[in-house]
Amino acid sequence: MVHIKVVLDTTANTYDVFVDGIRKVSSINFLYASNNVGQAGFRINSGDTGTLYFDNVKVYSQSTFIGGPPSPVFDVKNYGAKGDGSTKDTAAIQAAINAAAGTGGSVYLHDGIFLSGMIQLKSNMTLYIDYSATLKGSTSISDYPDTHPLTYNTQLGPDSNVNKALIYVNNVENVRIDGGGNIDGNGDSFTTGSEPQRPSAIYSVLSSMVTIQNLYIKKSGMWTVVLAETDYLTLRNLNLYVNILSNRDGIDIVDSKHVLVEDVTVNSGDDAICIKSGKRRGVEDVLVKNSNVTASSTNGLKFGTTSYGAFKNVKFQDIMIKDVKYCAMCVESVDGADVKDITFQNIDVQDTGNPFFVILGKRSDRTTQDDVPKTGTMDTVKFQNIIGKNMKNTWGSPISGANRSDGTKYRIKNIYFDNVNITYKGGKTSVPGNPPEYALGQYPESNLWGDLPAYGYYIRHADGVFFTNSTTNVSPSDVRSSTIKNDVN
């Protein structure tokens, strides 16, 4: 199954076709001229796209209708930008940004490839990358200075994970990145180096009222779109293709609140959509819907691994997850996070390592600044209307708390599986023993314990795990039980 998105341009009377977030064809003419998407006629020749199998083709969505750049317009070419793909236009673009700051207007990139190092957006403005334009990252790491946002967060800074970016949004409000164009992080040039020495495509921190929409983003050098301590945030109609190397996440929501993500397609080399917390601020009130994710090296939808603050009131709805190496849906609290009211609803899973990984425990004694370690909690995680097939691996789904050697108990509570129908991969001819307890120093991944004694669910240290109208199947046949419960009330 593939996800097809057709984007119509009624001004040029052309359309583009995206397959799993990758632009396959562009600027194909309508069958006849039309200024109304409801009356547009178009066809796809097999020679244009190769052999495609269509399932639930979505012709257009409301977010596809892209208006022009808001006035006043600050054309980067009037500030010296060349857009020839070889001249560095960083200074010219930044000059236009500085002029647009506070005006409510837009910095306008059009008709060209604009090579740039880091640019920093200001409040009350739009960065408008037109369909005819590409903002392309410089290949020189010296063009991306270290960022020093005024916050202590274990995920941010030169000595941590996120540090450099092509588009940097720091301590501002009412900012939009829009236009229907392209952002190319030029990540092929950053195949080596630690995380803080590789640039993200977009990095927002300590900001509010940020909207990122109607863009094709590819080849980030690090995590692609990083949203840290940013509230009232909207991501809409994005196609992210960063499946070039590992450690290229798609979307990372870090200690942010009041977030909407809709109509995005993420094809990533690491976690596709990841919710993290590097301080006690935590993540709250997030809705991700109508999206499609692929993660060739790791996980599809993930909470953690970094998990200091709470994860509360987060919902993933109407999502297709496929071609994932490890786990489709991961909920991890291993740094003290309180996890509460998490929902996965209407999820289609196929060709993944396994569908679920839920873990509560402690991986280290590391803390955030001026803080002390705390025991995390997990209460009310719901999996509703889930279909899973073509699992790649035989290890099953761990749903586990932990009993530590110092006597600390980590118990998960109220995990619900409602109308969950999974066909697991079988073929085992012997039953493995019970896995050891989750211990300090272990990185929590769904294959942590290898093959479990159940082909489906291995559940332990839990109070209330409920299955309603659900089926657990296996293919080929397997000698293991479908479900094993250990220390479960």
C-alpha cells in the first residue's frame, strides 16, 4: 500500500504527485484549463510514475489551497539574493527577514534555488517559499552557527542533540513558514559528525503561535523539524523525505504544548514522529491526525526516549504506519516522566518490526539541571481501532513496568486495547524464558529482550490491562502463547 497525494495548482493549471511523501512527478498539465479544483481534469500515465497501486487516493485537502504571500511583500531578490543555486544568499535573505520583522508581511522566495546558511526568523512575519523556489542548505558547516537559546534542556545545545539549523526560530511569536515550495537541507553533505554538529531543517524554540505548512522538506542533516518549548503550534500539509541516513528524525515535539499536526507524510531514516521531554516542562495537548509515516531505521510514532517531563493528553488519530524497522507505536517513560491520557486511534500498521512497545522504568541517574531523579508513572494509554499485518520480526510486544533491585516499583496502569486486530509473525518452535527486568544502562527499544515467551503480548508489572473486541493471530504457526501476564492485577 502506498499513500498518494495529488496537489493541484489552478493558476498554472498543473499538478504534482507525491508517493509516500516523495515528489514523483511535477508540473503535469491538466486535461483542460480550470480555475476550480472541483472541476479540474487530470490523468496519470504509467510512463510518468511507473507501476502504482492506489488505495484511498486523496485528491485535495483544504490545506492544499495556498494563498499568495501576505502583504507587505519583501522580495529577497530586491535585497541582493540571486537564486542561482551557487551564490550564497544568506545575507540577502536575512536582510529581508529583518525588514519584514513585526510588519505581518512576508519574505518572498520565488523562481530559483536559494543557497543559504542559517537564517533566523522574527516575530509577526511569514517566510513564503513559493512553489517555484527551493531554499537549499549550504554544504559548509561554518555557515550554521551554534544556537544558544536561553533554556536548559537536555535535548538542546552544543553539548547535546539539537544545535544547528537552516531555519531558526527563537523567542518569537506569530511566525509562519508557507508557500508550497521546497526546503532542501542538503543532508548528503553531513554524513558524519555528532548530532549537534549537523543542521536541522527547521528548529523552533521558546516561541509561540508558529505555523509550518504547505512545504516539501527533504534531506535534513539532522532531525528535520524540531519544535522545542514552542506552544500553539500548527504543522499542516507537509511532505518530509529524509530517508537518506539514520539519525534523521521526521518531526520532534520537545516540551511543547497545544500542538496540531495534520495531513503530513513523513518518510524518515529515524523515528518518524517523536515526542520527547528534556526538562520537567513536558508535552501536553497534542493532536496528530490524517498522516502517514515510514521509518526505515527505527520507530513510527514514539514517546521518548528522553522523558523527563510529563506526556499528557496526546492523541494520534487516522494514521498509516508502514515500513518501520522496530516498532509502530512506542510509549516510553525512562527518565521520570508522568504519562497520562495517551490515545492511538484508527491506526493501520503494516510491514513493521512489531506494533507496540510500552515501558516504564529508569535507564540512568541523569537528571535535568537543578533537579533530582523521580519515579515516573504511566496511567491510561489507549489503543483503539488498530489493524496490523505483515510484522517483520518474531519478538512480540513488551508491555512492561519494572521492579528495580533497590525495591523501587514501576507499575503501568490502565492500558486499553479496543478493537485491536494484529497478525504477529510466528515460526518459533521453542519457548524462550521470561526476560530479565529492565535495568540501568539499557536503551529501551522494542527488541530489547529479543524473542519473548509470547508471540503477541508479554505483559508484566501492571494494574489493569484490558482487551475488548480484539484478536491476536500469528502466521506461520508458533508454539508460544498469544499473551502472557506476569505480576498483573
